Amino acid sequence: MGRWALLLGGLFAVSGSPVAAQSLQISTVHGNETGCRVLAGGAYESDDKFLLHPDRYEAHESSCEFVEVLVSRAGAQVVKALCQGEGSYWVQSIIVSEPDPEGDSLLVFFDNGELWHEVKPCS
């Protein structure tokens, strides 16, 4: 009986702990021109803001937390995100390219392969 109590106690301890957010293999925030300007404290004057953080992205009036990140052998990353904005929730998948060897830019694609944004590290 004592072993069962220990086993059940261990299961409850594990199931009650929060799950760690998934992260991209980037060390700094990347963004488009508008996103980096807003991150630096500038005015948000258009609706094209995009910021790519290691654990989430922000696009216009929505924020999406990464719940799964898969890395290909070539270095591209597939991301499943839980998004929230304007009173709604949805799941969205994106693809983030491997870093450009001649610069620090990344390409962000919708899951259908359509290019969404090119982002660079925000300074």
C-alpha cells in the first residue's frame, strides 16, 4: 500500500507542474521595421508590426505563445502557437527559416508556404 501511495503522490506532483514554453533557437528579438521601432519605444502608426521573440510572436493586435517547436536538420523551425487577440483564441502554425548566412535575417512563412515577414535582430 505504501508503494501505491508514493506512486500516486509522484504522479500528482508531476501533473500539477506547469509545462515550460517552447522556444525558437534565436538569442534575441527579431522584427520588421515597424516591430523593432515599437519595441524601442517608438510610435505604432501602421498595422504591420511583427516581433519574433524566442517564446512567442506579436503581430498587429495579437500575441501568440509557442506551444511546440520542431527543428529540421537544415535548421528551419516549425512552430505551433496558441494565439490571442481581439477577444478570441486560435492555433496557428508558422515556419521560420534558418538564419541567412550573409546576414541575421529570418524568413517567417505561413504554414501553406506563403512568405509573411522577413525579420532582423532588433537593436
